[in-house]
Amino acid sequence: MTEASKVLVTGGAGFIGSNLVDRLVREGYRVGILDNFSTGEISNINKADIEEGRIQLHRGDITDYQLVRAVVKDYEAIYHEAALPSVARSIEDPLLVNEVNVTGTLNLLKAAVDLKVKKVVYASSSSVYGESVKLPKVETMSSLPVSPYGASKLAAENYCRVFAKVYGLPTVCLRYFNVYGPRQKYGHYSGVIPIFITRLRNDLPPVIFGDGEQVRDFTYVQDVVEANVLALRRDVNPGEVFNIASGGTTSIKQLAELLAKLVGKPHIAPEFVEERPGDIRASHADISKAGDALGYRPRFVPAQGLPTVIEWFSRDKAPVANEPNPA
């Protein structure tokens, strides 16, 4: 079990990172956040935790090695959540996505080795698998990404594995599957769930690319947080990779119908448009390895998690729904 009292969370002001920070603070860790606020929000961080010293905020970019090194020296373990996470954005700007997701990860790993960090837990993605006939997806399958984003996450995973083997740095890679929950942002590069919710609240139909029969393994953010806590505390072989998901599937069409009912607008039917490049047909995880090694047991399915997300979006005025969804 990794003993660490001071933990750094890169991207700690973002959707997943900030939910993880909240949990770590409750668990009694002293938490640092490294974030450039390009996508993260200061409102995601508890102001009292900063003022009372439970959280130390570091504003900066993981692509700046000297800054990364200066920050990492004060921490015993790292959760690496910072990334540019959009498939669509990676197709538009692969150089930027590579700089952040690959070079940024390499910077953290090098600093972690030099400063003798006890463990690095890396937020990877189901996109590393690409399109595969075999389901569910298991960690031993070949990784054949179909987008620059997926390629960048796989490259960073490989760096984690190599640093574990060559330098003895304890690393764990968690392959997230379609994470959703409170604080997930609405926008051109956001996930399908906030876009569907926002369009429905604006009396607009969810836009589905393709026939809607493509399936996803939607994972509630608190299950992802639990997996991260377990990954830090459990002893596993350095360089290990684990799927983190619900272990079930929901089609995009089913999602649209369920959200319409939950929002109170079941009469709004989805609109179907042409498929997009870089999208995969089916994403479904085998989570038995994480269950065996980490003790990971997901607690939420979409019908349980989505009402909380809808409630979170309803607290503020709904944004103008002028973007299609990345289904």
C-alpha cells in the first residue's frame, strides 16, 4: 500500500480532477492542484479548502517542464488528470493535443523519477482500443486507436509503462470509459450527456451521428474517483493498466430517450445525421481485472447517475444549445 499524505492532482480544477480532489480532501490528504484553467474552473474548487490550507493551488501548464519540476518536488504521489480530451479537437489540432497529452505526461514522469515520487496514477482512455470486433474490451487486447486523441493517450500509457520498467517508477494507468457526472462542461468539445441535456432543456432534439445503435459504457464520475483512490492505495505491479467502467452498455438512442424522460420532455425525439470520422461503433469494458487487483466495484448505472447530473445542470440557467453532440 502506497503511503502518501501529500498528493498532486494535475487538471484538478476540471470535471474529473475536481471531483477527485474533493474526495482526497475528505480522506485527509493534503492536496495540490496544477491547472492552467484552459478547461478547468476555479468554481470547481472549494474556496475554504484553499484558504484553510487543505488545497494548494498551482497555476501553470504541464507542457512547461521547469514549472512541473518545481511543483512536483512538494508531493509524494501524482494523479495525472490534465489533458485535452476531445476526439474532435484532436482531429482539428493534433499537434496541440500531442503536446499536452504526450509531452505533458513525459514532463511529469521525468520529474517524478528525479524527485522520487512514490506513485503516478495516469488517467487514460478507452479510446486507446479503437474499433474492435471483440467485446467486451480487455486490457490484453491490441490497441489500435482511430483518432489522434486515442493515439496520444496510448503514447502516454507507453511512457508510463517504460518509466516503470526502466526507472522503477510505480505507475498505474486507468482507462476511463465515457465518464459523466456533475461539473462536466457543456460545449463544442464536451461529452454527449451534457449536450443532450442542454439541448433538451432548450426544447431542441438531441443530435445523433449515425443510426444511434452505437453503444457506450457510461461511467459515473464517483465510480472513477473510487477507482483512483484504490489505485493509489493498492499494491499492483508497476506499469499496470486497468479498465474503469460500469461494465454495461447503453446505446446512444437509448440514452437520448432516457434523458428526454428524465428532463420531462419525452415527446422530443432525437435527430439523426451522418456519421463522423474518428467515432467508434461500440465501447464496452471488461472490468474484472480492476475488480480482482484493486477491489473496484462500480455502484452506478446511467439510470442512477443521470438524475444527479440533470439536477446539477438545472441549478444555473441552461446554456444556449447550439452545438451537436459527440456521440
